[in-house]
Amino acid sequence: MANLSMSQQKQEQDEAEGDDAADKDSKRERRPSESVAEGLSRKGSLKAPIPRRGSSPALAPFLAKYDEFTGDGKTQKICVIGSGSWGTALARLAAVNAEEKDGFDEEVRFWVRQREIPGKGLLTDIINETHENARYLPEMKLPDNLVAVPSLTECVKGATLIVFCVPHQFLPPVLKELAKPGVLTKGARAISAIKGIEVDLKNAEIYTYPSILERKLGLPCSALGGANIALEVANEEFCETTIGCPSPEDCALWEAVFSTQMFRVHAVTDVAGVSLSGALKNVVAIAAGVVDGLGMGGNTKSAIIRIGLLEMAAFTKEFFPNSSPHTFSHHSAGVADLITTSFGGRNRKCAEAFVKTGKTFDELEEELLNGQRLQGVITSEEIFGFLEARGRLEGYPLFEKVYRICKREIEPKAIFEGI
């Protein structure tokens, strides 16, 4: 099957985002439990998942209500579209669970753009032979049942659960290929781990990627987001993620796909909130980087983060009325992801350098990110254009300030005026 055609060099840059069953006819018995210390001492380990989601009792009222997925007689087949660091980390989690849990086909496929590695051979062959994605997750063991596939249509063949984790600028040709008759399995479901939004300025409309996937492919689509750095997830450092789902059935399925002992999944019914938080937090991270560039301390930065979180929640509630403010205040997709991004990551880093060096973001992208685009700068422009078209700029002064600073319309120190 022919591979989907795209700019290979740009794909390789942007995908960095944006992080042994003996008997194939039966699931092997679950491994005995181990201590956290024992787990963390084994780099690249593939520990057994826990059978049920866990969380603090204080969070229980803010989680979706659903029954645990037990297999129900139908075998689910998982595939992952995307092989950057985050796509590989998610594919690794899914493959571990597919092998351990009832109700899943053990083989998990993930789409890897084919290319020749000088002196080594084809990339997919290398990944499948070494069980390592050396470019994006070096020295991280991948399960034997995770198979790299160079053909997009072959990757999704027979799949009932499809994980989308490609840079958003590469999504249109992917959707064009998948929308062809007979490519997707009837009744399949999708989940988006894509950061960003799409804005239609002509009609003053804004769209999340789950809504785009649903419209273009006719699949019910959930959203995954949180304070999830790909390498830390792959290293099995404890973290949480949030999945926003359109139904209890989707909650149960996607929790079963991703939840492990060290990767805690919390399901909510707010698809839009999880999606928007992943995009808007990058704008606030730019603001946090401006504070760092100005040489100001923790008081100032915490104030900017708090104001940013409020604008994120208010924006989502205003334009997606069915969303919940709890997604931002109570879940990893909101406050935790915002904190992580505001203290680390490329948006904060480049915004600090923007203030200190006087260089443009285009220059900093080339210098610090090898040409990769900053999602926060792109999103700030889209949000500004949308709010201007809706006549609502005065409601979101921090978002407006970030855009004008990025465009050099105002000085960085003006970020504190009117917020």
C-alpha cells in the first residue's frame, strides 16, 4: 500500500512534539504487583496495568460515571497514528494494556513514515527489529506486540480504536486518506491527542480537533490531555492524564487502553474542555516566559498563571457552553498541564529568550527548536483573530497582551496593564 505523501523533513521536525506472549490464543496471567521503588529502578520496564482507575476520594465527584471495560465478547483493535515522542509513548502504553487485558487484539500498530536510515536500512524495519524508536524515545524498550507500519491505510485496517497523535498541520492529508470508502472499520472510535485549534475567521467560528475528526470521518471522538511529558511517561514516572469522552462507553474503553499503575487516567464528559485546555495553556506559557524574561519572581509568575487559567476556563465556557470549569480547576488537563508548561517546555523557553535577546520568534524557532513551530505563538494569533471577530477582546486581556507582545505591538512589560 502506498504511503501518504508529505514533506518528510518537516514531518520529522514537527513530530518531536507540540513528547512475549508464548501463546497468542490466550492472554498471559497478570504479573505480580511490585513496589513503586522496584518499578522506577528498572528503566524501560513494562509493568502490568492496574485493573481499575484510582484517584483521591476528593476527585470522585468530578469524574464520569461508567462501568469498567471487561471485554464484553468483542475484541477491540488499537492503532496509533503518529510516531513522534508522544505518539510512541501512547502507543507503548496501549500495547502493554492490549497484551495484558481481556477484550483487545494483542497487536497494536502505529504509523511511522517510512524512510531509509543510511547504513541501517528502513526505519520501520529497524523499529520492529530493535523494539526502539531511537529518534524520539532512545533507549526505551517497546513491547514486541507494538508494530511500526509505513502505510496509513494498513495501520488502520481492522482498527476499532484509533489514536490520533500527529502535528495538526499534517492532519488534513491524513483525514483525506482515511475518509476514502472502505478504509475505516465500521463502528470505530477515535481519540485525539493533538494540541491546537482551528479558527474560521470568515464565519468567526472555532473548532477543536475531536469535532473536526467527528465531522470529517464520522467517528465518535474523545480527547486526551494533561501534564504528560512523553519521556517521563515512557520512563513510567507517576503522572495523570484526563480523557474527555462523549459517552460512558468511550470512557471505559479509553481508560482500559491507557491506564497503568503509573499513568493514571481520569475520565470526564467534557471533550471540548480537555481539547481547549491543551491549546490555550500554550498561550499562557508564553506569558509565563515573558515574566521570566523580565527577571521577575514567583509572585508575578503565579499571578500570571492564575489569570491565565481563569481566561482559559472563561473562554471555553463562553464559546463551548457545555464544557465544565472543573476540567480546568480539578484535572490534569487544566491546572496541572498549565503549571508544567509554564515552568518548562518550548513556549516558556522561547518567550524568555524573546524578551532577553530581542530576537523574533521565527529566529528563535530556528535557533532553539531546529525550525519547529511554537504552538503558543500560532494559537495566540488564532485566538486573537477569533476574539476580534466576535468583538470580545476586552474579555480576555491576557490573551490579547500575549498576541500583541508576540507581534511587537507593545513592550513585554506592558503585559501587566489591564489584567
